Amino acid sequence: MIIESNIAGSFCQMLLPARKIVIVGHHNPDGDCIGSLTGMRAWMESFYKGKEAVEVSMVVPNHIPYYLMFMDGADSVVIYSDNPDRAISLLKEADTIICMDLNDLARTEEMADIIRKSPARKIMVDHHPYPEKFADLVVSTTEVSSASELAWWLVSEASHQTGTVIPKECMASLYTGMMTDTNNFCNSVFSSTFLMASQIAEAGIDREKIQMEIMNSFSEERMRLMGLMLMEKMKVYPDLKAAVLVLDQETKDKYNYRDGDSEGFVNLPLKIKNVEISALFTQGNGYIKVSLRSKGAVSVNRLCRLFFNGGGHERAAGGRLYDKPIEEVADYFERSLRLFLGGFSA
């Protein structure tokens, strides 16, 4: 059983007295983040139906990728970078804060201190290793594909205990989050993941629509950018069984880059037979975003923690580089990887 009955029971007990709930996601929200946020919000609408009015809000630090906006409720998420006063007000007034798909408050950026100091009840629902100890209730395991899958098993057990109907909008959002975080059932898939997909499919959600929105709704410019990245911006290191992609600001501007346009790029070099480690460096505002993936035994989580100011899962991790020119990151990646594979440890 993914979620023990006592955990689901504690979850429901914490929700019963709640009147102002804020569901929080991480910086650079991806499909799992937005899927778990909107899925949990949809379930709560059913949980509180017929009870005293409860306000459920959603907040993320920065913009949501455009291709995720089809999910029910995504357009009502408060973006801190666009409306910090509104986001801060919601967090300060909240009596319950639920952190989805994040194991460390630092991933909420400027909101971290507000959340940490808040007297509100705090719940964490997450699948990353090494969760920070800030929540009153921690629902956390790495033995699931995604936060959305973990949320599915949580609301399933909670619904069983309380008689709550799980709305199809909840199912669709959680399915989307799971599908995107597994790269369409390619990575971090467990037997429970297929069971979740089967249960949701039996409920009759429109999986074809979700596939179309996620996999086949990109702009022409994004597709041309992907071709350029593979043709001109990818460097392969055969002896390291690794490859790196570098996306600089000039290229982003040329192709009218929007948040989310590089989603999935880091996985592309792994399609090469002898490439087992892939890195994507994306130039941002004041830092370089780092995305690492592997398909072998190499822990990109450890690699990221040691050299790229981040972390994540064994085969999927992310971080940031500061004060390093974009022109130097490929060489830095090569040097770091050689040290790492040679047995370097801090």
C-alpha cells in the first residue's frame, strides 16, 4: 500500500478545521507540479462540498509553461513574480499550507521564509529524497513516479475513508502530472504507476486529449529550436558516455523562447545508444539553469549536489550555476563529470 490508512486519516483530520488553504508549488513549475496542485484543488472542492465554505488557493513562484494551461484550474494559480502582494497575503492569511512536489522550501524562492514562519498547519506531499523537516504532516516516498501519483494514492485512500467522490478534473490533472514526470512512461515508472493509470483510464478521462495537449501542441519556433539544439548546440563526449546541450540567451531570443519551450530537451541525447548522461544548461536571469538526466548507474542527484548547487532523483536532477559565463559551462560540465566518475567526493 502506497499510503497507509493512518496517514490518509491524519491528512483528513488536518483538513477538517481548515478555512483558508493555500497549495504551493515550486519554482519553474513543471507538469507534475501543476498537475498535483490543480488535482489536489479539484479533490478538495469535492471533499468540502456541502460543508462550511473553505477558500482553496494555489500559488507558485513564477510562470507556468503555456502548454500546461489546459488543465482545469491552472488559470487561477497565483504567480508570485507577477503578483507578490496577492501571494504574500494568501500565505499570511492561510491556516493550512500544502506543499506539493517540493521537498525543500528553498524551491519556493522568495516565499520560503513566509511559509517557514507561518503558524499555519503545514503538509508536504512529495517524492524527492531528503525532505526538509518543516511540515506537520509529511507524505513522502521516493517509491512512486511523481508527486501526482503520490497525491492520487493519498486522495484515493482519503476518499475511501470519507466517502468523497474523486472528480474527473482531479484525475485528469494527476494523470497529466504523472505522465509528464515519467516522460510518457519512460522514466521512474513503478508497478503502482501503471495501476494508477489503469484506474484513471477506467474512470473515463480523455487521455487522448491530454496526450495531444502535452505532446503535440508546441509552436513551430519551438520545433525549429529543438532542431537547432541537436544540430549545432549538442556536444557528445564518447569516452564519458555523456552529452551536453547549451541554450544561450541569444538563441532563446531568436526563437521567441517561452517558459517550457525547452521541456524534454535534456532527454533527447539519451536516445543516442552509447550516451548514458545528458545535461542541459539554459541561460536565465542571473543564473544558468542546470538539468541532468541519466539512463545508467550514474547518480545525477549526487553529481548535481557536488557540482551544480542542486539535487533531485538518481536519474533526474536539477540545479543552478552562478557567476559562470554560458560559454564556459560545457567545459565545466566535462571537468566536473570526469572528477565525479573518477571518484571525487566533497
